[in-house]
Amino acid sequence: MSHHIVAAENLCYSYPDGTQALQGVSFHISHGESVALIGANGAGKSTLLLHLNGYLTPREGRVRIGDFPLTRSTRDAVRRSVGMVFQNPDDQLFMPTVREDVAFGPLNLGLPSAEVEERVCEALRKVDARHLIDRPPYRLSTGEKRRVSIAAVLAMSPDILVLDEPTTGLDPRSRRQLIELLLSFTHTKIVATHDLDLVMDVCERSLVIHEGRILADGKTEEIFSDEALLARSHLEKPLKLQGCPVCGGTSSGKQKIG
Ligand SMILES: Nc1ncnc2c1ncn2[C@@H]1O[C@H](COP(=O)(O)OP(=O)(O)OP(=O)(O)O)[C@@H](O)[C@H]1O
Ligand SMILES: [Mg+2]
């Protein structure tokens, strides 16, 4: 794929019980962009991400990934290109051992077993989970499962990385390592998260979603300085931008005077 573009045009989706989760979502993400998808609980973030590799099919509208409009016939090719880390690691890990789970994707790509083993070890090393390789995934802690599910996607060498709440359950050191990993991934990435400080560190652009609609699409710093928009979309400023209750300063070094 030459350009790792992700585009959505007027996506509408209702769950079988009638809940309208997406109501006309459109955006265009260019090759190499790092984009956050932010919004309150139930805003539609996971539903939107699940459209990007065909886990859900829109009632109306379309998705385009690189050169492919996402259809039933291009879905397998798209899934090789879009690596998706699910919100719930239990949706992703289903093999008897961590090694088999992380090897599952590369084996499906038809890679030789020596290369698969190399990819498994490298991906687990990147998320500091090499020591878990022989463990059954269902016995891991929440944060360990999260790291293994990220490794399972990295092992596929995706062109586009899509992560749904990747820092949930991670301890501060693992979170910092993940941020560094994301910064080193130079291809297109889309991150749905409530970790707005991660957004500040990793994503130059943010999409704000509220009740299934995109309320704003722009530079992260501009979005976080728009208090009316944050209030309307039930978001709060990242901690970094909130004033210190004692001195009034922020961790960006600005001080309230007077
Ligand atoms: N399987 C389902 N059946 C019916 N409604 C659903 C289903 N999954 C999600 N929804 C509803 O669709 C809407 C969007 O949910 P979604 O999971 O996309 O939100 P989200 O932004 O990812 O929230 P969170 O921050 O809690 O992860 C919500 O109203 C939710 O209740
Ligand atoms: Mg979600």
C-alpha cells in the first residue's frame, strides 16, 4: 500500500437493539498522521474504530483504507494493513499461551516459523512482556494482558495502528514505555483514549466525538484550549494543562500571575 490513508465518509451505525452509535461520521487521515479520538463514555469511539477494519459494517457511508474501499472482498487485505488493539484484551487473546497468541497473526500471513518466532520475541520485548511468553493469557493481570495484546498487533508489522484505550490498566512505567513506543511508530496511528495527557504527548491532531457525531477535528493544542468545546463534549483538560491548586502554574511552566 502506497499511502496509509484512513478515510470515513458519512458513517452511520445502529446496533441491533436500535442504539444509534454513529450518526454521519466523516474524516480523512493522511499517511503518517497521529490522531486521537476523544470523547466521553458511550460517545462512539470503539464503534467507530471497529469500522476501520471491517469488524462492523456501516448502515450508511463508507471507509477507505489506503488504496482500498473497505468491502467484503478487500477486508482481508485491509486487516493485514490495519493493526487493531481492542479495548478489551479478552477479545483479542484466545490461545493457550502468550507465544501462540502473538504468533497467530504472523503465522496467518504465511511467514516461515523462524521469522514468526523472531517477530514474537521482538514484539514482546517492545512491550516488556518477553518473560510472559509461556504463560496462559487468561491468567495474566489486566496490564499484562494489555501489553500482550499490543504485542500481538505489533508482530503483524501493521501499516496503520489503531488502539482503543491502550493505557487502561497500565502502571506508570508501562504507560511511559507505551508512549515511547507510539512515538517511535512513524506510520499512521489512531488512538481512542481517555488519557488526555497521552494525547498531548503523541497526537498532533484530535477528533472529538460526542453522541456519534464528530464535534471537532483539529490541532490537539487548539482543542484542549477550547473550554466551551470540552464542556459540550463532556471532556476535561489534560492534567498537564490544569493549574496547580497551590501555585496556579501548569506543568508546561506557565504561571498564573496575581
Ligand atoms: N453491542 C452493543 N449493543 C447495543 N448498544 C451498544 C453496543 N455496544 C455499544 N453500544 C452503545 O453504542 C454507543 C457507543 O458505544 P461505544 O462503545 O462506541 O462508546 P465509547 O466511546 O467507546 O465508550 P467508552 O469510553 O466507554 O469506551 C453507546 O451508547 C453504547 O451504549
Ligand atoms: Mg470504547
